[in-house]
Amino acid sequence: MSEFERHWPVTVQGPRLVLRPMRRRDKAEWMHLRRTNEQWLTPWDATLPEGSGYPADFAAMVSTQNRSARLGQCLPWAITLPSLHSKHAPIVGQLTVSSIMWGAARSGSIGYWVDVRHAGEGIAPEAVAMAVDHCFKAMGLHRIEINIRPENGPSLRVVQKLGFRDEGLRKDFLHINGNWADHRSFALTEPEVPDGMLNRWLGMTQ
């Protein structure tokens, strides 16, 4: 087993949520969730400039993500919400730690989305807090950043609640919904959350 394979697949259990790897058998549930959230998510969805390749279907997407995860390049998780009344923990969103860099950088970037039916329930900040703690404590990363469109109010509230530093505007940073778009960059380093990001979040909600 390589240095990076020990980091994937991995599931992170929180007090309310579970972050787990996406599976091929999640296709129907994931596709339904994306269709019902199309208007909610499309303005913020990353796209690829014309001519760039992209996995042809869900299975290809999952395979590509898992291959990158085994190489230590990303952590692609489904956000699930276990229930006392059902064995099935429904997918309520997705969170990916991407652009992971090792060596002297030890950094990564988090992107996420949550089902509109669960917006405002604290799922996004809790999931981000769980991912940050895993990256810092289990993987040994030093810095995590989140890049957000200036117009994306719900996502801005997530980083503000969690205490990410605003590092300013990045011009034409990512291709979003068919166009190059500006983003605000937020970041944290491991020494800034010595007691853990999830503990910080839970302390705010209690």
C-alpha cells in the first residue's frame, strides 16, 4: 500500500453526518438529487471550457474521482444524513477536497453543495468542519482554502460562521456555469484551529 492509498477509501463519522465515498450504486439517488436541485446549483456549478474532456457518465465520474483519491489528489465524499428510522442514510449533498498538494505546501481546497431542502440546517458548515479536521489531523495537511463566488450568499455564510480568513478576490479564477468567474478566497491553517474545526462549530451551535 502506498503512502496515499491509506487515505482512501475513508469514511468520516460526525455527530450528525457521515462523509463517505461515492459509490456506483448511488447513481439513481445522485442523479435525482442533481435534477431536483438544478436551479439551486447551476449558477455555482463548475464547468469545463469548450473542448475539455469530462467523464461520460456517473460510473466514469466515480471511477475518475476514486483513482485521483488513491493518488492523494482529492477526497470526494457524499454527505449523508443517517436516520434512526431507516437503514438508508440519504445523500444530502457532496463535498470534495481537491487540488491537494504535498511537499512543502500541504494544502487543499474544499468545494461543496447541499440539497436545497436541507439548506439552513447547518449541514454545510458541519460537513466542512468534519473535512477540515480530517485533513489536518489524519492527513497532515497545513492549509485549507475555499473559493466562493461573491454573489453566493449561502456559501459565504458557511465560511463566515466557521471563521475562515478572507484573503481577497481572485479574478476569473474558475470556469462557472459557462464563463470564467471571479471568486473570493478564504483560508485556514492548522495552527488557527488547535482544538479542531468541528469543536469550534459545535460550540457555536450549543
